[in-house]
Amino acid sequence: MKMMRLTLLCAATALGAVGSPAAALAATVVPPNPVVRPAAAAVVSGRVTDATGRPLPNAQVFIVGTQLRALSTAEGRYTIANVPEGTHTIRAMLIGFAPQARQITVAGQPVTADFTLAAQSVQLEAVVTVGYGTQRRQDLTGAVSSVNVTDVPTNVTANVGQMLEGRVAGAQVTQNNGAPGGGLSIRIRGSNSIAANSEPLYVIDGIPAITGTSSNDPYQNPLSSISPNDIENIEVLKDASSTAIYGARGAAGVVLITTKRGRRGQNNVTLDASYGTMTPSKRIAMLNGRQFAEMANEGRANIGAAPFYTAEQLAAIPNGGDGTNWQDLIFQDSHQQNYNLGFSGGDDATRYLLSGGYFDQGGIVIGSGFRRYSGRVNLERNVSKKFLAGTNLTVSNTLNKIQSSDNSLGSSTVMGSLWFNPADPVFRPDGTYLLNSTVTWPIENPVANTVGLYQQRALFNAIGNGFAEYAFTDALRLRSSLGVTAVFDRFRFFAPRTIPAGAGSQGSASENSGENYNVINENTLNYRHEIAGNALELLGGFTAQKSRGEAVNAANTRFSNDILGVYGLGSGTLPTASTSYNDWALLSWLGRANYNVKDRYLLTVTGRADGSSRFGENNKWGFFPSAALAWRLIDEGFMKNQKVFSDAKIRLSYGVTGNQEIGLYNSLATLSGNNYAFGGTNVIGYATSSAAPNPDLKWETTRQTNLGLDLGWLNNRISASIDAYKSTTRDLLLSVDLPAQSGYSTQLRNVGSVQNTGLELQLNTINLAAENYGWRSSLSAAKNNNKVLALGIANQIPYTGDKGISGQTGGAVMVIKVGEPLSSFYGLRTNGLYQEGDACSLTTKRPTLDCVPGEYRYVDTNADGKIDANDRVILGNGQPDWYGGFTNEINVGPFNMNVFLQGSFGNKILNGPAINTRNVSNLSNQTTDALNRWTPTNTNTNVPRANVNRPRELYDVHVEDGSYIRLQSLSLAYQLPARLIKGAQNARIVVTGQNLKTWTDYTGFDPEVNSFGGDARARGVDLGAYPRARTWNFGFSMVY
């Protein structure tokens, strides 16, 4: 502990490269040499414009070799004070423009230096954040993608993860559902695990703070506590060369998030405010009351049974036969608002930022919503010429009002609005809720659950770190940081006796409270040196991380009344309680060497050794190496006279990364509680778990090869990055059955293997750059092919999930199979409908189903003369062939328009609601497709006849094409004249629309759906997901 304190005391901060790319460049490329200010100092000022004379705000202008710098204002003006006498190089840089430098001479008098920057799609000298440091983009040897945060309408973006969607080639971002505060799933280069986590590691301001989850809960959202307004830049590390520095946590990719910083030389107050409306973007056309009743009667008649409804009952259906429109009763219009206030600035010694935010997102389903309060403090100070220290702190408090959706096929509120009998009323004649649907199977009343259910999750999250850096010399720096992540989670649930969710248990209440602490100490030593004009950079480090979590859970049922609601937990008569505790630790040594030969030949070698408490006694430590080479062809002599390319670089990398996200204590023998009866008394004892311990349990290991090509044309107004990769993950953790004589039933072993291969394209263009107008575009596209290579002794493993699927379909509807992708759907294939006179090859027939006119012609796959579960085949999978996004930004004078299209192509969706709503039976209400059902007089159709005996099974008609293109966002902004608001440096108004139009053949609410959350085995499943809203926001931003 004393050594840690000494390290923290003597250490120093990072290169200041934690702000914007421009600020990072200034802090990294420009060594922070001590500034000597003679008495005769002067002011250097000027203006930064583009080739058309348009002012360029936020350009970084600095005196090379000093810490003297400034940012240009909205008018493009800058001022640098206290510039000493002598000849200096002054440099101006701005992302999207080529940097420019010029010589100035200061002799005690003011100096004017103006800059005219040329548009450039990619700024090669810009600095990007990589693991434990920064690099010039032109020096990158690995696959690293950056998110242009200015393209993202942060005023209407609820989740940081959404900022990546469609903007990073190779990062597939799927919003699990449209619920306020709902979760999302991020896959970087595919799913590389079956049962463990395939979500990336999130590093916030240099601290590995959050790991994505493999939970199948679609509401799990590890990034919900971070405000998108706080984000300065995001880098995504994709290949093993980039992620190996994170070792056992790098296999699924790494997302580096850098928050905003104050700017030296200026003090600002920033205000952002927006308010907007939310409306349901789609309703599904369902049968009305009379149509459903007539279809149900017909289904009974087709099997020779009496009708459900008499003529009198049909005539009594309310609202002229329309009955109850359940979607209209649970959906509503709502609102969204976002407010942020920030104070930032600094001088030569100090940078600071203090900000606070409030985000409120209403729900389009009654009783749902999400609210976030957030605050941030970032501070750093040059304590001396060699010592720099600082701190970053983010705190947030979120409240999520949750409606039951996605987590069960049978009790989803949204699902209930589709399935419930439209001929039924909301209330009984006595004014109480009709609890369950009649005629159909017992579907819960969605209105009763929506109005009466109390289900809220409150989350307090703090992510902070203190850091220090000491520069022994300009070439040798020591950095140490101590980071803490603290999460306090409270979930409360109450279902009164008067609604379906609580009626069966006479009221149900529960409260779950948990806290989790994560402490990490990281220490790195960085050395830079030139050898014969070639740059060598060495990094070495040691990290230690400790995590601890506790939880208390209490529940009760059988309440005498509902008066106290969630606060009356103790008034039930069947209480239960449980507690839990967990901890884990990780120790690591890391190193990296970068060698740059003549700015043409680049070499990166990385290695990390991790020791994790999660693994078996015989495999606690793992080593994860990588190497990468890059060749800048453009700088070779034979390329000097060519006119085609303005940039050309080839990259090749290979590396090994690991996955430690396997759950806790899986390698150990564990105990489980058991109830025993002794003399009529119930005694709770402990027995060994049915899972055997495994002291040889080890990491899931991913080996990845990446080949990349970076090209530029027309002075890099057009630039492209193309990457091809192949990764193979071995030693996948799977549960293996054991013989009964072992005393155990299963054991977790490293037996599986999965492969991902893919291609990525990132294309950026500046299409127009003229006086008073401009147009730039950005395209990202990626293709990933996933394949299971091995499953131990098995060739395939059926998978349900289960979430009520097996109860609805009679078995597994997904399968994990060697040679096939994960998330493969498994069911019966059909070949149209039987018609009168059709031949039938089946020898064993199911009554009222097989070979009957108007029924599905099921394919007898194994040709055994009967249709059963053995005829199931793979019907498609939930992984897309291609996915990506397309951004266009157009500027005309003070007006700006940003249009973002995003899409996915070639993936399938298992439409859970359709298992009933397209079954043409009485199991639930049906879509209006049932109006075109087969009858003896309507045979030219693909909709089967009504049949109340038709089983609920997965057919190919329930697996739909999930391809789509979405107009994700459209923003129109106007830059207000500076004279309009006194004292304002910058002010603008903006109107933003989201989810404006979706082109798709999917018949559900939305093709972007993922009801199994982070579960890699069941992507692309729709279990009645909360629909996405269409939003329109009006915003105002101002900088003083």
C-alpha cells in the first residue's frame, strides 16, 4: 500500500490527449516543454478560415515546442498571449482539414498570423486514442475506427452505444427494443463465444470501467448512466493488435470513451436544451371483435365442433362489432427533454470542466419512462514543470419505469395487446378488470397490467479516477492512476391482487438491492527515443483490479390488501429472502513497442500477462501477444510522381486475446441449499452442486489475423479503409454431461470453437467545398460470417432460451450446430397449402392437419412418412450478411443539414408474436392476413384455413426477412448571428427527427429487435418487444 501511495505521489498524467482529437494532438505531438517568458513578450492573434473564407471555429492553434495555444472562436479568431521573443513555428489544426504551419518572428510587438486550411477527409496527423496512449493516425498499424461525435444528435440520443450504430464498420449495434432506457447489444466483428460474454470492454477516460453483458435480459444497459453530451470522442479497437493490450478482456473488442475537457486560454459557459414529442411509429393491423369471433367459429366448424359464439353473442360485441382495440389502449404519445449546462476553461497550468445534465424520456406505452440526472468534473493541473495531476469523475442517477416486455413470450404487455381477444371488454360488469382473455388461451389483460403494475429500477453510478504523471525527461514519463467504479442498484416490483400479474398469488411484491465496487490501479512507464532518425516508443505497465458485489433480495405474496403497495413488503404471508456476495481480482503485466522507420515502415509488438481469480487452479495466468506491421507506400520514392493516390498504407496484424467473462466460481466446487424434513420439521442444509469443479478451467482464447488497406485520393478529400479479418476462438466453455457414477451431472469444460471472418469498409468523402456551402459523406459497411467449428462430443445442441418459448412451441426453436452460425432458427419447413385432389406421401397423418385441403404442406425432411420434431431443419439465422450506415452533412451559409441512414441486410427474425397471430386459430387474435385465409371458395392464398387444433410450432412462415433501411435521423440547424445574443460566442437552433421512416418487409413492430439481449445463441428473436418511437425535437445551444 505504501508503494502504491509513493507511486501515485511521484507519477504523472497522460499526454493530455484525453480531450478532443485536436487537443490530443497538441498535447502529444507538441512536447510540453517548459515555457520561458522573457519580459518582452507579445500577443499573436489571427483568423482561421477555409478555402472559401468561411471562419472555422474550434481550430487548435499553438506555438510548437511550448504549451501556448488557443482555440478559434465562432468567427475563426484566436489570441495567444505571452509569446516570448524569437522565431517560432505556429501551427493550426482542425479535424477534417489539412494542418498548416508558418514561421513568425516576435520582437515585443503584436503579431498577426492568419491561416487558410484546405478540406481533407482524413487528417493523417490527427491523434487517436489507443490502449494506454495515443498515436498519430498515419502511424496506426491496427484496425481502429473513430466516431465523429459531431455527426450524432446527442440532444436526442439516450445511450452512448447508439452513437456507434451505423458509424463504425465492424461494430454491429442492435437496440434490443424501443423501451425508454432499454438495452442494446454491441458486437464487434461477430460473436466469438457461445455461453460467455461477446460484448466489448468499455474504457472510460483510461479506466476499464464497464464490460458488456451476456445476460438475455433485453433491458440490461451498462451505458445508460453516461450522458452522450459528455462525450468528446470514441475510438473502437477491433483487431487483436489493438486489443491485445487489454489481454483477457480484449477478445470482444474495446471501446475507448473520452469525455470532454476544458480548453486552455478560454473560459466558457455552455447551455444545451431540447424538447420533443414521441409517437408510436407503427401499429399492427389486427382483426376486430366480430372478425375474430367469426374466424374462431369457423376454426371450430372445420374440426366438426360447436361454435364458440352464438348469433346473439356476435351481435352483442360492442362498438358495432369492432370490440376492443387493445393497442390503442396501451399506446400513447409522449415527450422527450434534455438539458445540459457546462462550465469549462483553463490557463497554461490548469484545465477544468464542470457539467450537469437532465434527460427525461417518456414512454409510448403507458406507465413506462426513463429519467437520468448526471454530473461530471474533469480537472487537471501542471503542479510543476514536470508534474501533472488531475481527476475525472462522473456521477449519475437513473430511474427506469419498466413495462413487462420481451422477458416472456406469454406475459409481455405489448404481446398482450396483439393476442388478447378483441371481442372481450377491459372490465367485467362489476367494474373489476377482466383478468384473462376468453376463447383464446389465458392471455393476461394488457391494460390491467399496464396501469396497475409497479416496476421500477433506480441506479446510482459513479466512475472516477485520480491520475498523476511525472516527466523524468522529455522522453521518459511515469503515469499512475487509481480508478473506482461504484454502482448502487435497487429494483422494486408490486403487482396488486386486482391485475393478472398479481391475482394468482393474491398480490406479489419484491425488492432487490445491490452494490458493486470496482477498484483498479494502473501504472505505466512510457519512453520515447530516436535511433538514427527512427522513432522508438516503449510502454510497460502493471495493473491490479479488484471487484466486490453484494445483494439483498426480499419477496412476499398473499397480501390482505393492496393499500401499501411496494412499501408493504412485510405485510404478506409468504415471505422469502436471500443474500449474495461475489468478488474477483485481476493482476496484469503489459508491454508495447512501436518502431517507426522513416515514417514508412511501422512495427507494433504488444504483450500482456493476466492472472484472474475466475479460472482453475492450474490455469490462473494467461499470456496474450500480438504483432503488427504497416507500410506507408505513399512515402516511397516510386510513389512521388504518381497523381492518383494522396495516401496509401498496408497493414497486417496477428494476435491472441482472451475472454474472462465466464461468470464467477465456475472452476470451484460449490454448495447449494436443500430442504430436508426431519420429524416433521423442515431443515435447510447444504449439499454439493450438481456441477463438478474443474481445476483446469481456462480462458476462451481468440486468435485473429487482420489485413488492412488505407487509401486516399484528391489530397485525401476521398479516403477509404478496407479491412479483412479471420478470427478463431478456441477453448469455448460448454457444459458437458457426466456419468451418474461421478456424483455430478455436468461439468464446465473448454471444448468448443467458433470462427468469424469478415470484410469492412469505411469511406469518407468531401464532395463539395465552395464558398458558403459544402457537402461531405461517410459510409460504413461490414460483412461478418460466423460459424461453429466444434462442440466437444456433440454435433448440435438445441436451445430454447427459454422465456416461455418452449411453452408456446413445444420445444427448442434454436439450435447450435457445427458448421452453422450461432442464432440459427430451428423448425418445420412448409411447401404451400394442400388443395383438393393433391397427392399425399405421408403414411402416418395427424387428424385435421396433414393432407387436409387448406392446411400447410409440411416437408417430410427425413422421408419417414410422418411429420414430427425429427423433420425440423435450420430456417435461417439472426446474423446479417451486411450492415452499416451512410451519413451526409450539407452546409449552406449558416444552415446545416445532417442525414443519417442505417440498415441491416440478409438477417432473419423469429417473429414470436406470429407463432399465434398468424396461426389462424383461436389461440389469440390474428393479424388481418387471416381475412385472406383458405376457404373452399378462396383457394389462391398462402394463409391456411381456420383450425383451432393447429399446434403452436415454429414454421418457416414465422421466420421472416429482417432486412431494413432506416432514416435514423435528420437534423436541420441554423447558426444564429453573433450579434443576436449579446456575449454569446456561438448559438444555434436545431430541429431533429429520429426513426422517421423504415423500409422493410418484416411484419412485426420493428426489424431492429433482440429480445435475448447479449445472448449470442438467440440473436434476432422478437418476443413482443417494446416498439420504437418516432421523435421530433427542437433544440437550442449556446456558448458564452
